[in-house]
Amino acid sequence: MGIDLPLVWAVIILFGIMMYVIMDGFDLGIGLLYPFFSDKSDRDVMMNTVAPVWDGNETWLVFGGAGLLAAFPMAYSVVLSALYLPLIFMLLGLIFRGVAFEFRFKASEKRRHFWDKAFIGGSMAATFFQGVALGAFLQGIKITGRVYSGGALDWLTPFSLFTGIGLLAAYAMLGCTWLILKTDGPLQERMKAIARPLTWVLLAVIVVISVWTPLASPEIAQRWFSWPNLLWFSPVPLLVLVAAWQLRKSLLGPSHNAPFVLTLCIVFLGYSGLGISLWPNIVPPGISIWAAAGPPQSLGFALVGALLVIPLILMYTAWGYYVFRGKVDATHGYH
Amino acid sequence: MWDLDALLLARIQFGFTISFHIIFPAITIGLASYLAVLEACLLRTGNEVFRDLYHFWSKVFAVNFGMGVVSGLVMAYEFGTNWSLFSDFAGGVTGPLLAYEVLTAFFLEAGFLGVMLFGWQRVGPGLHFISTVMVALGTLVSMTWILASNSWMQTPAGYAIIDGRVVPTDWFAVIFNPSFPYRLAHMGVAAFLATALLVGASGAWHLLRGNDNPAIRTMTSMAMWMLLLVAPLQAVIGDFHGINTLKHQPAKIAAIEGHWENRPGEAVPLVLFGWPDMAAEKNHFALEIPHLGSLILTHTWDGKIPALKDFKREDRPNATIVFWTFRVMVGLGMLMILLGILALWARLRGKLYQSRPLLRFMVCMGPAGIIAILAGWFTTEIGRQPWIVYGVMRTADGVSSHGAVQLGITLALFVVVYFVVFGAGAVYLLRLIAKGPELQGGDSPVPGGPGQPRQAMRPLSAAPDSEKTPPELAPGG
């Protein structure tokens, strides 16, 4: 028995998506928080806290797309055509935001406000439609044979709109706690003030999704509530509650690092929860990673390159974050 | 009719986004190699002019690379959103090739690109040169993967169809499929030519404005040497590529030539101009040169090639379009050869940097390489229709089942966003070029690297910020 290639690739892609959600989450969150801070020097500081890292984050998104096509062409084709509109809106948002990020620094004073707005609008659109796409994906995709057979607007449901808003809250929270970690003084205080109510919003979102998904899908209910699964999986919701409690406490105290770390924990637990609900399906409700996998010759060939390059990217990323550790303030560099 | 419209819209959308995208990688490929040549000249001669030119063009390179990354993001998803049935059918081949392209680009960004853009003060000259060469090679490798994938779709090989899906049986045959070497050579040289024309036009523009210095003279001169040597070479490669296409995709050649039928005892003429009419199956206003078509395509006096009427109507590509896109490409290629020769003539007379008509011609030819690349791709992509995988899967069978309304809305959004975003990018690039190279290291690159605000994962950050930035806010050391 050789290596289970679809399993290896599923792990690689899940890891890539998690890296993306965590890392692009906080810098999209900064765009979401921009409307609350109109002062130019505040905005400069906020952007400076992600300038050294943000573009590397989207690396994982491109890799996710290409990896999915290489390893699971069927899932790639079905999911992407089912989620055509939200994904295109998300990509357009990301383009706008990515370019706004760069041109804000290059633009004259007169033009800067345009790129500020593009940054806000792009971040909002990208986050919201990413959440919508996630919700539509969780609800399941209608397939006949190997082809998407739903309509153009199947993705537009109350649940997917809710997950869109939910992701806005999650990314704003990541951005907010990231800024608590990277800033000081009045700006940090204001971030803490925003983060406190946002914690409750985030928790509410997680609770609603946790109740909504099993109610909507008997398979997911079965996965979570049958014995002994209940025992194995119960730490996930319990840890979410513990982390949220700790998060709330840390936001009242002097801690700079704990809020971000705890928010990451919550996001990671939420991601694991979704993983538990779906595994081993790559196209819910019924297509498993083995059914969607491409030919083994393709998976093996692409795996060689992935295993060579991914460690390099991880090292580069880690080095970047290490060099960039510490606080950012208005006197520290222009961007 | 409705279905046809949706298919056409899906094709226009893909064509629009990929046409915008291809411009940036093409210039990236050319500039990376140009920078490697500049650094080699610097190390060999010690002439500081080459260092000034390196710093100048590396900023243009960085912005261009950044635009390529942004526009490439969409491409990684569009195969699934627009061509889902194709992706499911052929993803076993095209997926790994695309993944390798993406991985190559990341490898560059995480490795040598950073040293190249920000490492001047940190590493020795030898190591820096190696980094530049690796970036240049990396862009070529990246292109190789994509062209392997495209060429496989044009001339598929090394595969079997099992359970209705493509399974690669021999990766070597998949990658080195019959049209791949020709397409690779043709596109690689096209990227070099487009870059040489851009560099030459920049130099000529400065010279026309009286901004005459050794760096500007050197870059103009280098560009014209490149043109003189490579533009004729491209004509030869193009001829080989055409003969390869005749062998594997004869309908494409017939459409390019506007060649409707073979008449007994008559050689294939070359239709210089005309208006191929798909419905009437003939050319209007045709201006023909007898025997020249045979001579070019078969290298014999009376050789015959398959004609459009030999193919069923539904298997014919649109001759009206490819007839003209091909002629635009070839016409521009001829002008490139002409410019190279005129520049040599002016050089021998000692007037290369003074002849205003010649300099104006250079400026006008600045975008010619890019336009020729687009025209060439239009020819080869529209010319292989109606097939998405040639002879194996029809484009109509590979498209996602989106309605025309959805596709129309997203297409309109793409058009608006791309013109705003890449319009701003193009303006910024032109401003950067208009500033011109600064002499004597007055233009030394900004510091940066992993974890710094300026770093290779954000190639655009290697270019300078707004000139209005007060000095105290400018990035420090």
C-alpha cells in the first residue's frame, strides 16, 4: 500500500487555507477597521503594522486555487462554478485592496483618499463574499454526475449572508487584536474598546453557526452528537468558551499579546469545528476527497514540487515575522 | 442562440483577463534577463553606467512584477469558474503544470527576488549576480510551465482518457508535446523583443527631450542591438512554428491564410489583404501573390496545404479574425526588423542618438512588442477553436453553465476594475520611466527584506513612493 495521496493533498490544502484565513484575516480586518479611524497618522500606523507581511498572506490563496486544481480537479470545477459570483466579487475586492495598499503609498495627498476608500471597500467586499462563499459551501452543492447542477443564485441564502457577516466580525476581531499587539498608547486603547463588544459578537456568530449547521444537516448533527463522537469532539466547543472567557479577561487587563493569541485560538477552533463537520468530504454533502481526487500520477507529480517549496515559504514567512516583531508607531518608518 | 452568447461571453471574459495579465509576465521575463545582462556588463567592465541602469530598470521590473502577481490571482480561479467542465476533464494534466508555475513564482519571491531587489549592500557582487540570474531563469521556468500547459491543450500528448477524464501517462511527453518547443522559443523571444522595444522607446523619448547622458545612450544602444539580432531570428522561429502548426492544426493555418480551397493545378497563393467571409466561404477584396503561400508554408513552388473547405463548417476557426490578428503580428514584426536595420545604419553614420525621425520611430514602436504578443496569442487561441483541447474536447463542452446575465455582469465589473487598477499602474510605470536613470549611484535602491516594510513578497514596494513625501518621512536605513 502506497501513500494515500488524496489524504496528503487534503492536509496540504487544509493547511494552506488555514494559513490564509489566519494571516489574511487580520490584514483584511485592518481594512474593516479603517472607517473608525479617520486620522491620517492612525491610518498610517495601522497600515504599517501589516505592510511587511500582507502580500505573503495572499500567496496561500493562489496556492489553494492551484493546489485544488492539481489534486482535486473535480472539487475545483464544481465548487468554483457553484460559487462563481461570490468568488469573482471576492477576487475583485482583493485586487482593489491589494493595489490600493501599494498605491496609497505612491499617491499624492490629493489622490490618497481615493485609495483609502478602495482599501476599505475592497477589504469589506473580499471578506463578506468570502464568508458568503464559505456559507454556501457548507450548505452543500448540488451535483448531477460530476457537474454542478444548481442555479446561478443558489449561493444566496439567509445562512450564507449570515456567514458573510460572521466573517466580517471574525476578521475585524483578528485585525483589532493584531493592532493591540502591534501598537501602543491611545490607538491601542481605542482598539481594546472596540474589541470588547466585538468579542461578544464573534461568540454569538460562532454559537449561531454551531446551532444552525446541525439543524440544517442531519449528517452534521449525526457527526457531532452520536456517541462516542460527542466525547471526542466536545473539547472543541468547550475550548471556544474557555478562550472567549480568557479573551474577555485579557482585554480588561494590561496584556498586549494575549488577545491576539486567544482570537487565533478561537478562529482555529472554529475552523476545526467546520473541518469536523465536513470530513472527509471536499464537496458537501457527499463527495469525499478520494472521489474528487485527480489521477495518482498527477497528485504525485505535483507533490514533489509542493514539498520542496512549501518549507521554503514557511521559513521565509517565519523569518519575516521574526524580523518584524515589536511595536509599530508613527515615528517608526513611513510604511 | 442564448447558449452561444454565454459561451462567447465566457470566452471574452477569459480573453480579457488573460490579455491584461500576459503583458506583465512578458515584460517581467524580458526585464529580468536584461537586468542579468546589465549586471554581467557591470561586473565585466566595472562601468558604473550599468549599475545606474540596473537600479533604474529594477524599479520598473518590481512594479511590473507586482502587477503580474495581482492580475495572476484571478487566473488561478478562472479555470474553475469559467471552464469547470474542462478543468474536471483535463485538470489531471493542466493542474500540476499550473501548480508548478505558482510554486516557481513563490520560490522566486521567497528567495532570490529579495536579494536581487534589496540585497545590494548585504551580499557580495558575485552572490548578487547569481540572484539576478536565478530570478531571470525563474521567470523563464515559470513561462515554461504555462506554455507546456497551453501547448498540451493545442497538441495533446502523453495521456490516456480513462473514465472520461484525462490521465497523464508520460509526463515527459505531456510537457514536451509537439508544439511546445516552438511556442516556448517564439514566446520567449517575443518577451525579449517587447522589452527591448520598451527600453529603446524610453531611451529615445529621453533623447528627444534633450535628456542625453551615458546611461540613456547605453540603454538605447543595447535595445537596438537586441532588435537587430533578435527580430530577424523571431521571423525564422515564427516560420518554424507555422510549419509545426500546419502539421498539427492545419485548420488554423488555412484560416490565417484565408485559404478556402485548393484548385487543381494551382499553387497556394499568399493573400496579402482581404476580408475572409465565413458565411460566403470566400475572401472579399483579396490581393493575392501566386505561389508565395506554397513557398512560405511548404518551402516548395507548388506545395499544397489543407484548405478551410476541407473542414466541416463547425470545425473551422473564425478566419476573419485570425487572418487579421496574424497580419498585425507579422506587420509589426517587419517594422521591428526595419527599425533594427535603420538603427544600425544610423549607428554606422554616428547618428544613432541624434536622428530625430529615427528616435520618433523608436518611441512609436515602444508598445509594438506588446501589441504583437497579444495579436499572436489571439491568432493561436482563436485559431484553435472550436477546440479547448485540440481534437479532444470542444470549447462548448468545457464551459461552465453560467447564464449570459451573470457573465455579462462580471465581465462589466472586470472591465471597470481592470481599467482603474491597471490604468493607475500603467500611469505610475510611465512616470517612473519618465524620471529616467539617475547617474553615479544617485538612485541606489531602498533597503528592505523579509520583515521589513519593503520586501520581495510586495515587489511594488521596491519602487519609490510619492515624490511629495517629505524627506523626514522617507524610509530610513
